[in-house]
Amino acid sequence: MDPVRRDVLAMGAAATAVAATSPAAFAQDGAAASFFEKDGVRIRYQEAGSGFPVLCLPGGGLNSRIAVWQTAVINAMDAFKADFRCITMDQRNAIGGESTGPVPTNDPWGAFADDHLSLMDHLGIRQFAYFGNCIGGPFALKLMERAPDRVVAAVLSQPVGHRPEKPDVMYDSGHDGWAPEFRKLRPDVPMETIETYLHNLYRARPDFVYSVSREFARACQTPMLVLPDDVDAHPLQTSVDIASLAPNAEINVYPWKEPPELKARTINRARNFLKAHQPAAR
């Protein structure tokens, strides 16, 4: 097995085990989780801070869930809560999370976007900013496509994208890592359904960020700040392409996670970017 993929799967399994034994173990500042339900989907979410709302979606691929913030390179819920109303959630059917729902084979990226918009509707929030890590990159662009008048600005940290020399990194992660654990919880969902789901996530559009086309990115007017990475699931070229195609996108220096002073400046840049693009108070 590829060493990077092996390490990702191992870290995911460890985090899942901890989350399963103590669902509240990673609550931000001890905040209690809240739930809402719509159209057969049950969403677990948390909030921290006050101010203009920022939807913060964690990484972890199909196991994107609140607990992942504790090991993220930027814990957005902690980093931005002094300035914004930060909102996060478990994605539907993430292992170790508590959001559940059908497996949407026809339009899986659109279903995730609908979950995100339903949460903001539930909270009475019309316009919001966005910070997304890892799979949060494809989530962000689908949200902008789905509701361009609602996302005022977005930070895409280490966005997932297609790597031509390793085209099935994300598919295999879902198939070999997420799917077996999911089927233990939902044996009623046949493997054929899961394979169709994964195909439509990662193989139906084997290019760019999976969730939208390059043509959409060229037309997208939403301000974006891209924080690049370069591992198998987060190709540097994907970050460069987002910043090159989207007319109002900018990109951070790479690498930026070390030394600590540079990482701190990067977090501050993201904070200032979100502040600069929030609507003026009326």
C-alpha cells in the first residue's frame, strides 16, 4: 500500500476509535452538539464565537466530522471564534460522526451542498463566509455553484483534487477505508450502491476538484483564498488551477505550515481575508 494512503487510513481509524468511544471528546470548548433533521437527513453541528457567520467544514474525506478539527493543520473553530460565529458539522454518514442520511448516488456533491445549505437555513443564516479543509475545497466550489448569492468569500485550505498519475486516491480511500466501516453500521446498503456513489464522487468527473468543472471556476465571482498543499489527495496543481481559473481567487505561499511564524501569518491572512469580505453592517 502507498505509504501516504496507509498513514491516512491509519490516522482515520485511530480518530474513529476515539470518537466512537466518546462522541463529545472533541467538542470545541466543551460546547454541546445540536441536531436537526430534514428530508431523512439528521445533521449534528456545533457553534463557537459570535459575529459574521463562517461555515467551517473539516477534512477527512468521507469521514469529515467535527472531531477532525483537533488534528487539522488549522483548527478553524479555535482560530476564528474570536472574530466570527463559527459553525461546523459532521458530514452525513461520516464514520465517528453523528450525521446520518441516505447514500445519494445520483448527485452526491449536490447532496452535500444541500446539507450545508439546510444547516444554514435551519440557523436562519442567509449569507455566510466559508473555511474548508481538504474535502472542504470541493464542498466549497459546489456550494458556490449551488448558491452563488449566499457564500460571500471562501478559504480553501489544502483542497482535494484529481491527481492524474494517481487517479484513484480518493476512490480507494472511500472504497477501502470508509465503505467497510459504513457497511458495519448500515448493512442494508448494498456494496453496488456504495460503488456507484464513489464513482459519481470521484470518477464521473476525473479532473480538477471533482465537484465542479473548470468552466464553472472561470465564471465564479466569489472571492477565494487558497492555502496549497501537495500530498496525494491534495495536489499542488489543483490549488494552482483554482487560483489561476477563478477571477477573484488568490493563493498563499507554499509551503506554509512551517516554521510556526509562517503558519501564524498564514492563519492571520485567512482571518483578514474573511474580515475584508464580510458584508458591511447595516
